[in-house]
Amino acid sequence: MNYLVNQGYAMYWGTARWTPSEIMDAYSKCRAFNCCTPVVEQTEYHMFCRDKAELYMPELYHKIGVGTMVWSALTTDKGLSHEELSGLFAKSRFNRKYSTFSWWEEEPVGTDKPENKESSTLRSYKDKLQALSDLANALNCSIRQLSLAWSLKNENVNCLLLGATSVEQFKENIHALQIVPQLSPAVIVDIERILANKPQRPPMISTLAMRNQQNAKPDADDDAETSKEEDVEANVASPEKEADLKGCSVQ
């Protein structure tokens, strides 16, 4: 990649679906050998897939300047049939390629469950989609435009990859740029309330607290051993007790 950039065959290079540690390792090696470093990571990001783009990529963005090129912004059809989607979405490419996305790769495309039975998770997704559809109607846009505008609202998103099967769909997607200014803090709060999946970092534990926990365990073990030793000593008979017992037996 360094050769291609130096020859003018490419302007830059980046990674796709790499972990932050892999990107950092590649960046460090490029710096060590004075080569062109990666400048962008292509990752999945949408309303139901947020952890990597919102928790881990911002660190790379601020530390080494690696930007984010997100894809699958229109993926909001997890677990829904084509008939159920038709009421919310127009015909588009992602409806036919939902089985290729990372959050569905471990699940089979076909299910053996009866059509009249739905899991609580599926119902919750349907409720969220319906609530998002109602919110999009209040903003005079489609749910797809709302999804694109929500992704663009993230300041760490440098590029949004789209796919369109028709000119009309392309125009509809581009119209999402006009929806971004309408996403006020109040609207973002409503979206977060509907999604209820904002990623949170696990609580940090200081080294001092970890040491206190480790030191507390041996103390508890020592107390347990001390109590056991006291019980053993209490059960051992002394010479005076043995003499008393012998006297009682003689009488």
C-alpha cells in the first residue's frame, strides 16, 4: 500500500472490519518503517449496531487520526419478514442482503419457528421500528432517511456508504442531508428512548481497589483457618479431662 500511494495509484489506504488493536498495530508498524499509515476504517454502524463506532473508534480518531467510513446504515430489519418490512420500507438492496451483515451471520436465514409464534426480542424490534416510523412521519421523512440522518449526526462518521437500485432511491437517500439539521437534542433524546441500546463502557476499577480486594481474600481465608483450628483444639481432650473421664468410668 505504501508503494501504491507513492506511485500515485492510490490516494490513501484503510482497513475494513478490523479491531482497534489490529489498526493500532498496523499504524505502529507503518510508523516504525516510515510507511503510509492507514487513515480510515470501514465498519458497520446503524441504529442497532453501535458499540464499535461509538465506544472504540473515537479513541483512534482522536489519537492517531483514523477516520470512520460506515456501511449498512439502512440495516434496521433484523428478524422481520418481507411482508412485515413492506409496510415500513420501500424495496431496496439491504432487504435482499440482510443475511450478509455481521449481526446476522451466526443465525440461519431460514427458521423452523411457526409463523404465528414470535419471540419477545422480535416483538421489541418491531415495536422500535414502528415507533421510529411514527417519529419519521412527524419529521416528514421516511424511516430510511431518518436512519441515514442519525448516522450522519455522529461527529466521528466521515463517510457514509450507500447503495441504490434506482435513481428515485438515490434521491431519497440524498434527501437525508436535509433531515440532519432537524435532529435537535430533543429528537435525539426521543430516538435514544426508542432504541434503548446506547452503548456504555464497563465501570473502571482502580488498581488500589483491586489490591484491596486481593488483600481481603487472604484475610478471609486466615479467619476461616483460625476458626477451624480453634474447633480442633476444643475437640482435643486435655490430660485433666481424660483423668476425670477415667474416674467416672471406674465409679
